[in-house]
Amino acid sequence: MTLLYASTFADSLGKLTHQEQKQAKLTVMDLALDPRGNGLQMHRIDKAEGFWSVRVNRDLRIILHRDGDDDLLAYVDHHDDAYAWAERKRLIPHERTGAMQFVEVPVVQAAEGDDQGSSSYHYPHVDYTALPVAASRPFVSLTDDQLLDVGVPRDWLDIVRDTEEAHVESLFDRLPGEAAEALLDFATGGRIEDHTAPVAPAGSDPYLHPDAQRRFRKVEGLEELKAALEAPFEKWAIFLHPAQRSSVERDWSGPARVSGSAGTGKTIVALHRAAHLAKDVDAKVLLTTFSPALAKNLESKMDLLLEAQKDRRSRVDVRAIDDAARELFEKWIGALRLADLVDARQAIEDAVSRGLGAGHSTDFLLEEWEEVIDAWCVRDVGEYGSIPRIGRKIRLGQNQRESAWEVFAFVRERLIEKGLITWADVYKELGHRVAAGEAFPYSHIVIDEAQDLSVAQAKFLGKLSAAGGNSLFFTGDLGQRIFHLPFSWCRLGIDVRGRSQILKVCYRTSHQIRSAADRLLSGEIVDQDGIVEVRRGTVSVFDGPSPKLELFDNAEDEIAAVIEWVRRRVEEGIAPSEIGILVRDVDQLGRARRATAGYDDVSAIVMHDAKGLEYRAVAVMALDEDVMPSARRLSEVGDVADLEAIHETERHLLYVAATRARDHLHVSGVAPGSEFLDDIGVQV
């Protein structure tokens, strides 16, 4: 007997009370231990072929689909609702693709003359290919074959073609996921042919089709079943989209990168990729990211993902990349005494006081040290002239470089005297050890939020790329790069050309919020190696209220309005801990804290700290004219190219902030407000 677990069961289990969940889980375990159901009250549901009802308690019922040796946990709910769900569903392989699907029985008026008891559904024949494409019915010209090729069930062909534009989003709740994604992309300008589903070989298991695996999972043992039941909301740990699964399980021929807009499941891919690599008993995997806070979140998710597989979990280390580097440095080289920007500033000020660096301000020299000299581990003035200055505000001639170099040479000498080393030099030293043959402890490294890697980190990883085809795997989003200036990965030894994939399904953010945020960025983003990331065609899997924009005469009025907005969200049932108030930087943080409406659990943070977080409701406030883009950054502009670079990173930052919201987004500022508000296009 094979036990399968459906995503619909996870969804319905998560909606029960804690006590009801506990009772349902016990019944499921009883059924798993004895598939015949001895001691359980089970019976067929007359109006739902193949479905059985399993009694949990007086009112609660588990809906089970039984077909030969396959038992599928399909749904759980109160008696009448559970039966109604089963009576509206059929479980069948798709006639064209072979993928197993839950098909909702369409409620359509039977044709005149049919018997009242007929279960068939008839439609008047219409040659849809002869009709003009109408804005009100975006699918009217699609043929039967085109719709079947993307997984639309036959009973739904005419209903889809008759769907009006205003109701397109509702298809996600009623059609199999592969069909809904294809139709939503087509409705927003995509090509239906780009979503043709793979056809399963004759006689193959319909549950193993890539599209079926996004909603059905064959349970391997009781421990895996227990893990699935314990976390019904964590469906990411059980089900993967075919595009995600392809990236996770592929045997890559070199460094690979998976990208996508915010909320498309890149972190989920990173987690599953690390877990997949750890199947090899000889593997040792490092799952890492740039932030300790994000690494902690990854660690808790990895614990959940491999809860039932302790041996595999032991082969995956999860930590921030700097923490992993520190451990290696202390193991290979010795005690680590880090220099920070305070040390650098003190050395620069000392150098300037001695007359070095004529013609350059201390602030310029500090930024030049951070973004060029230290970042690229520059050791002499000749090398200084060859380093790319992408995003730097001031162009330097030979004499200017030589003057500045006097200061930087002094800084390096001062740090050496104090026995201090920068993070960039830590990675450089580690790279030398790897190149010299030092035994590296990891066979594979998976890097999440890779767009925020520093030059030194990327250069170190580049030295590891020769270790094998699957040694490096990156996930990230160029549209969310906010911490470092852009640079070429190829130049540093990481070539992902031909090994890049883009995810196009957004699970975290509503269609309305994602559409508004997407307007901040170009439909295509090109990295420094010429790789084009096409962002068009991304679809969200759920709807929500439209984002709202409010501009005020002064900050006090804005604070009062955000307080009221927070109170309304709490009254609607959103927990204070699920609400975030985001501002550009610390100068506006006071406004955010005053707007929390007295709820201690409402987060008030700067946008940079929101990276990797998500909330059900987000207020992005203090978007004043001189706040975003940052007036301080604009004052340092050297030429038009620099102005464009600043606007790009500021847009990225606002995009990150807006896409932290799942259901509600409120945007506000003091009039006339940020110039970006016209682009984001939210409702006033």
C-alpha cells in the first residue's frame, strides 16, 4: 500500500484548530499503521468516485482517495464541508500531459434535453479561433490543443475561453497550478507555447510527473509522514514547483545560479539543493548567506526539511559566510583580529593630518578604501589604476590616484602594525591556502542571497569553482542588490553563463502588490557579465487588496494615519508580529516607532534590515522628496552615470521594502513625496 499526501490536505489541516489538528494527525497515523482501517470508521462517498470518508471525531472527517494500492490523503474538514469538497472533485491523470490532477467539477447548466441525473457537462459548439481577441475575454482565441498542452482539463476548455479579464486571477484557485500559471502569463502578454507541459511516457506513474509533484508527495515511511503533519503551513518542505525541482536535482556542469523576483522561492531552492546534495554519504555541504540573521533562518528551515533524515542533516552546515570564513582562518592561519571602518577612518585621518592625500576629503578616501582598495585587495598604485570603478562617484586621473594612494599605503601599514586584518584580506588569504592545496572541508557550497556577495567573497568562491560541476550553486535576485556595487563574476572565476535559471511563480506576495513593486524595476536586468534576467511573466498565486498611497502635509499627520492603519489591520485579525513599518534609514526610524500604535510586536526597521523578512502587512513610510532617493547620496554625484547608479540602487531598496508585504501594503510620505511614487503606481 502506497500512502500519498496532497497539498490540499496540508492546506485544510492548517485551517483547523490546534485540538482538531491533533485529532486528525492521530487518525492519519492510525491509518498509516493499518491501511485497512481496522478500528476506524470508513465508508465510500456515494457522489464522489474513489473518495472515502474517515471519521476523526463526531464532526471532523478526513477525505481519502483510494485507488488500488494507492491511498491519497486529500482533505480534512467538518462533515458537510468535507463531503461537499469531495463531491466537487475528481482525481484523474490529464489526458494530454499524464500528470495527476484534482479537477474541480465545473458547475455549468446541462444542455437542454439532458436527463436530470446526467453527470455530463455540455457546451454549445463555438469556433473560437474565428472570433476576434477581446480585451474582456483574453483566452477566447486559444484552441483546444493549446489549452490541453498547458494542462487545462477538458471540462474547463470552454469555461476558460469565456473567462473575462476581471476574473482571470480566480483561475488560480480553480485550475491545476500548471494551467493557471500558463493562462495568467498569457493574459499579461506572455506566450502560451512557453508553458507547454512535458508529456509523461505511456504507462508511467501519473504521480511522478513534474507537475503532479507540485501537489502530491509519496510518503516514504512514518517519520516523513510525521514531519509533514507537524508543519502543515510549511508546504515548501514537501512540494516543489517543476522549475524549482529541475534546479534542485540537476547535475550541473559548473557553477549555477537560480534567480527570480522577490517571493519566487529562491531560498526554498537553496534549501532543497543543499538537502539533495547531502544524499551523497561522502558529501559535506555548506549552506550560507551574507547575514547571520538570514543564516539562522536558513538553519531552522533546514532542521525542518530534514527532520526525518538525521544522517543527511548532519552533512549540511548552515552559517553566515563570514562565520564560516572565520572558522577556516583560525584553523588554517591563527587568531583573527579584524579591522573595521573605525580603524580605517582613524588611519585615514592620521594620514591626512600628516599632509598625505592632498586634494581628497576624508569621506571620499574612506569610501574609496571601502569600495575599491579594500574590496579588491589593491596592493600598489599600478593595480589601483586597473580596478573597475563601477558605481563610484568620482573619476580619478593618474596624479589623483597617486595622491590618494599615499593615504591607502599608510592605512595598510598602520593596520599591519596593529596586527589587524580586514574581511577582504581574510578571504584573500583563504584563497591562497585553497590554491596551495589546503584541504577544504566542503564538497559543495550553496549560497543564498548571492547578489549581495562582496568582491572578496566572490573571488574566494571563484577559486573553489574548479572543484567540480556541482561545487557552487547560487540563488539571488539582481533586483534586490542593495549592499555592494555591481561587479563581474566571470572576472573573479565564477562563470554561470549557460547555467542560469529564472523562477516565475511568486508565492509570497499578492498579485496587486507584486505588480506595483515590479514597476520600480526594468522588465530586464543585465549583470556585469551580460547575463539577461527577464523579469516579465512572473505571476502571483493569490489576490489581495490593492496597495494604497497617502501623502500628507506634515510628518505628524502621516504618523497618525499609519497608527490608524495598524489598528485596522489588528482588528482584521492580523497579529502585531505580522506587521512591519519600514523606513529608508535611521533618520526616519523615530517616525516609524511612533507609528506602531503601542504594539510592542510591530516591527519598526530600516529597509536594509528587512532583507529576507516577510510580513502580512507592511507600511513603507517617510517616503519624502529628500529621503528617497537619498539626498546625501545625490549630493555626491559626479556625472550622469553615477546618478543612474544611485537611482538604480535606491529603486532596488524600495523594491525590497515593498515586497516584504504579503497581503497589505501602505505607502506614505510628506507631500510632494518621493519621485519613485509615480513609478510604483499605487492607488492614492
